[in-house]
Amino acid sequence: EVHLVQSGAVVKKPGESLKISCEGSGYKFSSNWIGWVRQMPGKGLEWMGIIYPGDSDIRYSPSFQGQVTFSADKSISTAYLQWSSLKSSDTAVYYCARSPCSGGICSGNFDFWGQGTRVTVSS
Amino acid sequence: DIVMTQSPDSLAVSLGERATINCKSSQNILYTSNNKNYLAWYQQKPGQPPKVLIYWASTRESGVPDRFSGSGSGTDFTLTISSLQAEDLAVYYCHQYFNTPYTFGQGTKLEIK
């Protein structure tokens, strides 16, 4: 069974760095895209971008390009989302989700989601 | 970027009645070479991650009740819940995956009347 397990909630101060994780299991991690989605308090879903762990191909949304960094370690089936300098506006729940590929054909929708990581940035 | 616009923003429906949510894309999201519309629908209940209901505009995800259906093509799409159940209280999002950046609609909050 496919599972995505994310790291726990964190509280950080503005200007601090942060790296959150998303560990996949129950499928071939390196052969399916992993996406990141932001949900600010009381708001909707925002597509941040996707990474292909097999070769670390990345597509960022222009809204998030330069603000965050995606990475993945296929040897431990884990994807990461990191910030070098957090802002209060980064306060949100961040979800990772699998974008499935089959027979070399990838869709783009998300079929399995992590439980979310709540990031609070406050002085 | 492709802009996804849902209507209405919120909807109150009686139990057992039909609920209809619309989603309009700013560009065509039908890929003519495979005749697939690159659109998904998700349900998000309070405090939970989203859950996929429909992909390729009309393919129901395994395990999703058949009261949920998706229709439409090109730029105009609809999610229909044929007979509303209490557990369908949620926010529903459409999502285009035709071109990056992939984008979501703003969400439709479904309430029980």
C-alpha cells in the first residue's frame, strides 16, 4: 500500500532555515513524481512544484521559484522541501503528494497525499 | 499560467439532493493526441489532506462512491454528487495538470442545508 509520511510540525523564527521531509513507501519512489502543495491558514491549495526523484528533474511554480528548494534522496525514498530564510508569510500546512507514472507515462494529478506538515513562523 | 475558476464559492444542499460544482479553465486542457482532459477533482475534509475523487475529468478513483461523477471537456467541467450524504461535507477543488505550473481552483465549500 502506498504511503507518504511527512515530518512533524515545526515552529521557527523569521530568518531561520528549515528542511521538511516526505518519505514514500509501498511503491517505486524513484519512478513517480512528488509534488508539494501549500495551504495557508483558512485558504485553498497552491501548487508549488514537482520533483522526479529518479533524476531530480524539478518544475517550480514561478510563484515559488527562488523561495524554496526541492530535493530528493532516492536511496531512502525521501523528498525534501527547504527554506534558507523563513518569513512569517511561510506559515502554512505543506503537503507532499505522489503524481503517478505508469509504463513511462506520467499524468500530473495527485493520487496519494502525505498527512501534511504544519510550519509556523513567528517571532 | 492557466487560471482555474470554480463556481459557486459555496453551496448548501439538502441530504439526498444533487450537488453540482463547476470549474472553468482559462485555456483548453484537452490534449487532442490522446483525447484526455487533464483535470482532477479533490475533496478535502476539515483537518485532513485532500483526496482525489476524479482524474482525466471523468475517471473515478478506485474506492470513490459512484454518486460522484465528473464531466466536461476543453475548458468547462463539472463535478456532480448525485445524492448528497452527510459525509460529503467538505471543500472541493479542481486541478489542471495540462501545463506547468499546474494550478488549482479556489475551492467550493459544500454545506448541508
